[in-house]
Amino acid sequence: MKLPESILRPVKMIRGGMHLDHQKNTSEIDSVIMPAPATVYIPMSQHIGAPANPIVKKGDAVFVGTVIGEAGGFVSAPVHSSVSGTVTDVKDLTIGNGTLQKYVIIESDGKMEKDPALKPFKVKTSADLAEAAKQCGLVGLGGAGFPTHVKLSPSKDAVIDTLVINAAECEPYITSDYRECMENFNDVIEGIYLIKEKLALQKVVICVEKNKPLAIEKLMQVAADYRDADDKVKVMKLPSKYPQGAEKVIIYSATGRKLPAGKLPSDVGCIVMNVTSVATLYRFITTGMPLTYKRITVDGTAVQEPKNVIVPIGTPIKDILDFIGVDTEEVDRILMGGPMMGNPVVSEQSVLEKRNNAILAMRDAKPQPQTACIRCGRCADTCPMGLYPAMVETALRTKNYESLNSLNTNYCMECGCCSYMCPAKRPLTQVMRTAKAEIRRQNK
């Protein structure tokens, strides 16, 4: 008889990090579906790697799920229409992060008709699984946007033994992954076992922070499933400590393995997948519907009624905030993502992308004045990677590029802990990002 399921403790504990106010205001509120906007602006670059190449033109009729952009290389992903309607233009715009990129603009007919060509995708082998992820247009849905089919196609030399499911969701406010566990649990459990089977993995570790007891209860059913006769699928309860969900950190917690700078999880025998990515892949395989919408948390100090909203990809942020009832005149700052790693929105015309999981509208978010570094060492104490951001800042300012390398600058994952803890309000995360870019430039 199988023994009762036990919950794992972390194999290793990260140093540094922070205990943040969770602000999970939407955790027990059912998601709502936003109607199709009048127009969607779908970017061809919503992922790490080469942009997709548009294959539609002005005047073309499209449906929900119609391919409008083909992958531009191996590290790339196709893009699909998120509404039914008519392509009104294909052109370069700067409405996203301020850089010029290609968009397919579609006027919605409001019908949200599915492409009649969509059909379930047969998966018999690991190669089929990777191809399904590619045809789905699936990328990492936790923020980085790494094409999933690349994760599922490790090199022949890689020995993969562990699937790490990331359900940590450690940033304040964000609950979109939590709601995926609660609302689409069947897709989560079936997706996990499908991946485990097709990749012949020895072990699955489902990582979730301890501040989500209902999700833990749900996920324990995955570990207790009849298909886990050899007890290789386990739930690991992580401390509620930011940045517990970061890739390097969660691998260390789940396996005790350290991921070197510039290496992929497959180099240490792991595949890491966000819990929503797993469920999305299963839905595509069973229905044929690719990635055309995202559940996002809309919250922040300027939001009176925060919600999780299911939104067509390419919807302008202004439309989403209007749907929630946010008066943008009272918003001082909008973040795409969480308060720690989210990116400031440069325009209300910016649009929702695949890799986005939250929109935070903040009031009274005025920048605080910077002062000189007081050498307190808090940035180093809180860094999960054991780095010295203040020393990196000095090396960057003095153009001491040798020191930038010796300080292991490239190991920074830009989690924001150093900036958050700095009493002098130094922009240390931006400094680390700039320093990494400078290292890349020097190494060309």
C-alpha cells in the first residue's frame, strides 16, 4: 500500500532575500473574462530570441487562433490572432517598451470565432511534445518569455532527471498562477503527468510557497495521483520569501544544484516550467487552441476593485484599466508585472503580451531622492546570489571592467532586492543591468 503523501522541505535554503508584504488581494476571487477589445495590437516579439515574421497582410480575415506570425528561428515562437476580425495593418510601432518593433493590428468583429482549422495535437514522443509547445506559441509565462519548445528540446548530451514546477508566485499582488491552480486544476495535473511520461523524467518537484495553503492542498492531489505509483511526484513547501520563484533560486531549493551564470537548467539536469505554462500546453494538445489570452492580476494602490482578468493578447493596457474601472488620471505609475521585477509602462497604449502576468496601477508612486552610498552593506546582505552591488556600481562608474567580471556581475538575476533595501535609494538593479550589458559589449 502506498504511504500517505508527505510534503518536501527545500533541499537547500537561499541566502539573502526578503520577507515582503504579500498583498495577495485577489487570491480568492474568481477570474473574470474581458470582452474582446475593438482593436488588438499584437507584437511579433513577445519572447526571448528572434521576433516572429508576419504572414498576414492588410485586409486578411482572421479567427481566434489563426497563425499571424511564424517563428523567426529556433529560439523564437509563432504568434496567433487573439480575436476574430480583419487585419487593418502590419507595421512598426513604438507603443511597447519604447523600441521600434513589428505589430499586426486587427480590428475585432466581436464574435471571437475560433479558427475552424484548429484541432487536437497528437503527442506520442518527446519530439511531439516539443513541437506541440512550438505550435502553441508557448513561452515562459512567468515573465522571462523563453520559448518552451527550446526547454523541451535539450541537447543530446544533457541528462535531464527532474521537472521543477514553479508555482511559487513570490512577488506581491500577483495571484494569476494561484488562480490557475484553483480554476484549471485538471489541466495542471494532466499536463504534469504528460510531460513526465513523454520525457521519461525520474522526478517531479512542485514548488509552492507556504502562504498558499489551498493551492498546496490542490497540488497534493497531483502527488497522490494513481499514476505516481513509485512516489516520484512531490510537493515542496517553500518559505514565503522573495525571490523564491526565480529560476536559479527554485532549482537550488528543489534540488540543491547551483545553476552557473550563462547556463540553462538542462545543464544541471532540470527543466523548470511555470504552472500556467504546463496547463496551457495541455489545453493546446487536447483542443488545438494556441496561446491567445492571458490571465493577469490587475491591482495596485490606484485600483479600487482588483481582479484577475482573462484578456486577449494584444489588448491595450488602457482598455484593461477601463474595464476594471481604474481612473487613469489618478494613476502616477503603471507597472507591467510585479512591484519588484515589473517594467514601467511607457504609454497607456502599451499592450498585453504573452509573458505578462500582472498590471499594477500605483498612486503616489513618486521617486525618492538619491543620496550617496553609505557603505552599509545591505545590498550585499539581501542579494540571493551573494553579489556586491555597491562594488559593481563603483566598478562601472570607474570603467574597471576587470572588476565587473571578478565580481560575478553576470550572475545577477535582476530581482530588485538591492534597490529595495538601499537606504540611499541608489538604482542598484538598473546599475547591475547596465553592468551586464557593458560586459557583453566588452566581450564582443
